[in-house]
Amino acid sequence: MIPPVFDYHAPASVADAIALLSRFGDSAKVISGGQSLLPLLKLRLGTAEHLVDIGRIPGLEYVREEGGYLRIGGRTREAALERSEIVRTRFPILLDTARVIADPLVRNRATVGGNLAHGDPANDHPATMLALRAIVVAQGPNGERTIPIDRFFTGLFATALAADEILTEIRIPVPPGRSGGAYLKLERKVGDYATAAAAAQVTLDGAGTFAQVGIALTNAGPVPARASAAEDALIGKRVNDAAIAEAARRAAEAASPTADRRGSVEYKREMARVLAARALKKAVERAGGR
Ligand SMILES: Cc1cc2nc3c(=O)[nH]c(=O)nc-3n(C[C@H](O)[C@H](O)[C@H](O)COP(=O)(O)OP(=O)(O)OC[C@H]3O[C@@H](n4cnc5c(N)ncnc54)[C@H](O)[C@@H]3O)c2cc1C
């Protein structure tokens, strides 16, 4: 399939990219890995007269710990997350997530920033970043601003990014000791979007109770959002199966998936419940709680 005609721009710096986006306004789009945008253009589900490729701008691909945050450059590829030593050893929830996105070919091109900026509730990183309480860094004509992940997703395929802003970094607060997280996904076949998936991040205190909890689901509604009622159900509770089961029930209750070839609403809700419970148990295990 052939996309509509567009002009291609390859700026060498973030400032040049922002200048192009400001000049062309709504007729321009950032292209990063192209793994969501190009299919959209080819299927003619979207249009762009100008594509501003940020793929040649140096300095946007990194994963490092600094100043109390894990910092992920906006153009870091999924494959780089999978290879990252710090991700493998300290943030296994991110490895869980990256390795179930599409297939290795897509992951060699697809970027973490693009996964969030696309605003697709079927994408896997939104739930994980909600559970981790990430912060999105955006650069635009007026400089840099930070957007808490809870305010980032504003609608179906819509985010808080302005048309002339570039997502340059994702910051994840480094969790305290006795923390752990997990992301579990049910897919029809390898490479598919989630039938249901759950992200859970927990911190336990010395007495073995939940001190901090982050829970979010994938493909559970039009906008990625945290499962607040499920989180509230766990704070201050001792780790046990009944508490986890109640939190998972609340998470599924708040989900509003749509019926499609992946299953009925009832099936998806039930899978969300099962996965939320399993993700919580794995997160607790990784936090050293069991
Ligand atoms: C076969 C296939 C299977 C897939 N399966 C999955 C899956 O299982 N799970 C999953 O999560 N995703 C899946 N995807 C989607 C894809 O992997 C993600 O959406 C991808 O990570 C997007 O990143 P990208 O760099 O390719 O973004 P692009 O396609 O380049 O851009 C996507 C959107 O984000 C904007 N954008 C990108 N980067 C920035 C930035 N830095 N600043 C501002 N705006 C930006 C673009 O303007 C565009 O609107 C699949 C894709 C394919 C082709």
C-alpha cells in the first residue's frame, strides 16, 4: 500500500525539528520509528503533508540512571530497552513490557517515546508507565516542560503533546528498596496487541504491607488510565491473596474494553482480573515479599 504524498524533512537537531513543526503546524507530524505512523498513512487512516524525521538527531537514545530517575531518551528503541543491563537487573517490568511488543523486527525500529506519543490504548508502554508513575519530558518552541503520566493521555490517540512539541525523555522515579513490578499480557499470537494486559508496581514496608502501589491495564478503555480503586484497596494492607484478589477485582470492574475479534467484553474483563492478580503477585515476589 502506498501512503499519500508527503514532504520528508530530516532535521539535525531538536531545535531544527521544533522549528519545522512550528512552521508547518497541523500539516506536519513527527516520525520516529515509523512503526505506527507509516501503517496509518499507508492504510489512509491518517494524513500528513510533512513528516519531520527525528531519527537522525543525535542524543535521543539512552537508558541511564541519574538524579533519582531512570531516564529513557525519547527515541530509545524497544530493542535497546531489552538489551539494557539496568533494565534487566533493576526494572524487570520494563523488560516484561518491551519483549511482548510486536516482534523483533518491529522492536528494532519502534521507540518508547513513539509508543507513548501515539496515544493508543492498545499499546503496552502506557500501562507500565502509569504503574511506574513516569514523567514525560517535552520540548517545544517555549522550551522544556514535564508532564506527569496521569495527565499525558487525553483521549483516544490523543496526548498532552502540542503539535510542535517533541517527546525527548521519559523519567521513571527510582523506586525505594523492597519494590518490584511486573507486566503480563495475553495475546492471541506472538506480535499481537493485547487481548488484556496488566502492569503492577509495588513497594512494601518493613512490616510487609503495601506502602506504594501502581496498577494499570492495557486495552481496557479508550484512554490509558490507572486503576485507582484497585491501588487504594491495597495501600496499608498486609500482603495476602485475599487483598490481591480484591484489588484485581476492582481493576477489572473499572475496565471498559470493547468487544472485537480478541473477545467479548466479559472475557476481556475476566482476563484483566486474572492478569492483574498475577502481575501483583509477581511484583510482590520481585519486591522480596514472598
Ligand atoms: C506489526 C506491528 C505490531 C505491533 N504490535 C504492538 C504491540 O504488541 N504492542 C505495542 O505497544 N505496540 C505495537 N505496535 C505499535 C508500535 O510498536 C508502537 O506504537 C511504536 O512503539 C511506535 O513507536 P515509533 O517510534 O515507531 O512511532 P512512530 O510510528 O514514528 O510515531 C507514532 C506516533 O507518535 C508520534 N511520535 C513518535 N515519536 C515522537 C516523539 N518523540 N515526540 C512526539 N511525537 C512522537 C508520531 O508523530 C506519531 O503520531 C505494533 C506495530 C506493528 C507495525
